[in-house]
Amino acid sequence: MATLTATPLAAAGVLNSTSAAAGGGDKVKPQGDHVWIEVTNGSGGSINVTIPSYPTVRGQAVTDRVVAVAASATKKIPIYEDLNTNPADGLAAITYSAVTSVTVGAYRL
């Protein structure tokens, strides 16, 4: 599992900074609601990106978020500090149903 560094968005813009999605998943440090990941699926089939949620509401666990990324598509997926921060390490985990031809980058405002 790799820890992604969120690239800050500059006034002049930033180039895409992506790497291969890790087979065991990736992690990123949430910073308020200002961090997002961009997942590009270069494979021939749809994949799912899962981001665990950790809080509970009235004793009930909040459902993990599962986002489908179609073949040949890129999706920007927000990381929410209040939902996705693992209290054990302060990071948000990201897992993928498949990683062949999948890249990911992390960005922040």
C-alpha cells in the first residue's frame, strides 16, 4: 500500500501527477474537504474504487463509498476528512477491484 502525496493546486495549474494504482490499495492524508483523487481506468472493463468510512451515527456504521470507474474513463473522487480518516493512522484508504492499467493521483486545494 503506497501513501500518495496530494499535489497542491496552483494558480497557474498543475500537470497530472499519477502513478500505477497499488495492488493492495493506496492511502492519502485528508485535509478538510480539500483533497481528491483522480483515478484513470485504462483497462477494458469497469472497476470499483472503495473508500472506507469510519464514523458511526447513532451506533450505526456509515457505509463505505464505492465509486465505479468505467473503462477508459477518469473520475475525480473527493476524500472527506470527517468520513474517511482512519483513526489508527490519520490516513484515508483507497482500494481498487482491479489495478491493471489503472493510475491514480492525489490533489488538494
